[in-house]
Amino acid sequence: MNQRISGILTPNITPVDAKGRVDEDTLRAYVDWLIERGVDGIYPNGSTGEFVRFSPQERRHIAQIVIDQAAGRVPVLAGAAEANTRETIEACEAYAAMGARAVAIVAPFYYRLSSEGVYAYFREIADAVSIDVTVYNIPLFASPIDVDTVIRLASECPRVIGIKDSSGDVPNMIRMIAAIRPMRDDFSFLTGWDTVLTPMLLVGADGGTNATSGVVPELTRAIHRACVAGDYATAVQLQYQLVPLFDTMISLGEFPAGFRAGARSRGWDLGSGRVTLSATQQEAVRRSQDQIDAMIRRVTDDSSDHQTRQASLPSETIESIVESVIRQLQVTRDEAR
């Protein structure tokens, strides 16, 4: 039985040069920087990496660079979503040959499928590939993967070894963990929605694939490690630093322009990406850069150990949040029994 995928896996921004081409040298250096700052894995070709804005050949090139540069130091979860089942299977096999730990596959997008159609899509892929699969639920952009479908896939498909959930729905995460964990101890639960990283970890998720980890990997790592250690009060304090930074970056320009601005605050010029910004948007990004710089300075420590500063919340606020989530988890587990 495989060990669960866990920790913080960074959905890396894809660096591009002035002509919009993949900047391989910068990508390699960026991967090193992320690993040096303690991320637990890299996730190329995710939403933050703008996978739909690159060609299939470019996506393979990006994954190969990341896998090669990671060199086994951390696992690579490669985004393998393509336009149809056949091409997705081909991408999965390509990433398996490159040495990816697993692939992440978003549910079919553009055409909204029923739950049965989503099940059939993942079942066909899982039965055909030679690499482990995590299903990627992001209902904002793709057909939703409901709880019953995830349970069904987990029970019937050994190759489906986890879910990356970007819905932010904590109760549904609880329902999945309560149903799947007893039958599949190898199944990983990852959250892709940064605003609920701490609540998701508190109710039993194994980690996160969070866009902010590509900007402040020290902060997301500290949240994960605090939860693993049972130091939920610290995790909640750190979460209160993460949310305003995430809100600022995700609302700036066109996604992920704000995260590229965040990377600039850390000294990384990763280019402008492949989405056109209007003159008004470009000016807004420029005006917001100082604000983002200041926010990132507040949540990162420039000392050699890169320790994260803690925000100050009233202890009773922290305790009430922690106790509320624990009560919700306990009720759900009792009902599952």
C-alpha cells in the first residue's frame, strides 16, 4: 500500500519570457527555491500554472522540467487534464514515464457532465493508466465531483488514491473522510482552497495544494506543521495571516496575475503569463505591488531559519474556532458510525 500524499504541494506558477515562452532556467531555479523553503511536493500544470493556456506539448515540457529539477527530493503531482479521455490517458502515461508520483485530473470542463458522466470519465482513466490518480474537484471551472462519486471511485478504483478539492466545502470534506478513510487508509485528501487550509487540516485532510505556497511557502508549511503537531491555536493564528494575502492576490487582475505579483515581492520575475491585461488592469497591478510587498513582509521572516511571524488574536477567539470545528467533526463521525 502506498503512503499517502501529504503536506503542502505547490501548484507552481509557470515562468514565461518576454515572448510568452516557457522560461526553463527560471522554472528550474524557482523549483529549487520552493524545495529549499520546505514545500512537500510540486504540482505543475495546475490552475495556478495556467495549464489551459499552454499546448499539450508545452505541458509535457513543463512537467519534465519540474520532475527533472526536483530530482526525487520531493514528489511531483503532475496535472494531466486534457480535452478528452484518450488524450488524458496519453498524458498520464507520459508523466508516469517521466517519474511523476501521481497525476491530478480535473473533471471534464466546458461541457457540464452529470455525476454518472463524471464517474464514467474517471473510471475509464483509472482502469487504463499505470500511474496513481488524484481527482481534482474545482466546480468553479469544471463539472463538480460530488461526495458519492468520490466514495464510489475510492471503493472501486485502486488507482484513484486521492482528491484535490478546491470547492472550499469543509462539511463535504468531513463526509468524504468519514466514509473513505476506514476502507482506504492510503487515500489522500488535499485542499486547494487557501482560505480553509487550517479548517481542512483540522478535520483530517492530509495537506494542501495552495497557490499562496508558491509565494509564501514558509507560511503554508508552518500552518501544516502546526496542525500535524496538534498546535491548532498557532495554525489558526497563521491562517488569519494567510487569508488577507490570498484575497488580495486572487482578486488582482486576471488569475493568477496577483500571484505573479506576489512572486515579484519575493524577488521572482516570472513574466506576465499568457492572459492579456487591459491598461487599467496593468495599472491596478502596479498600484497594488507596494501593498502586496508590505503584506508579504508582514507574514515572512527574513532571518535564516525563515520562521513565520504569528498574528495576535484573542485566545478566546482561537479556542472557540478550534472547539467549533472539533465538535463538527465529532458529530459527523458519530453519524457515520
